[in-house]
Amino acid sequence: MPFGENKEHFQLLLADYMDQFQPQTGVETELLESMAVSRWRLRRLVTIETQRFDQELSALDPDFINNTDAERLAMIFKNMTEKGHGLSLLLRYEAT
């Protein structure tokens, strides 16, 4: 497990998948493990994305603080796409 992640939480997720689908073969078990790992990675991406947006919000020009949520989100998105490839990397990782 990567730093800061709870191995027990992952094991609970995996156990839920196993209980729900009750694999009968090794192949089915491997597929469920892959599903659990994929879900875990998507959860990680949500955490990373949320943190990045929060960081951008805290760095936003104070003049934008009184804008609507949608306007601030659009400005943050614009800033993130113009500053580098971090957002595109996250989206590519999610698509994978």
C-alpha cells in the first residue's frame, strides 16, 4: 500500500467484492482482485484531484474569492491546465 493508505480499508473493500460475487475459480478471484485494485486507484485519484483543487483555491487571487463556486472552479481549472500537465496526467491515469 502506498504511504498514507490504510491496508485494512483495502482488505475490507476486497472482502466486500468477494462476499458480493463469491468467486468459484482462481480466474474469478483474480478478476475480483483487479476490480478492487481499480476501485482503490479511482478513490486515490479523487483524493488527489480534490487536494489539487483545494491547493489551487487557496492560491487563487483574493479578487476571485467572492465569485460563485462555478466561476472559481472554472478559474482553477484554467489555471491547472495552463500551469502544466498535472491535470492531464490525472485524467489519463483515471482513464487507464
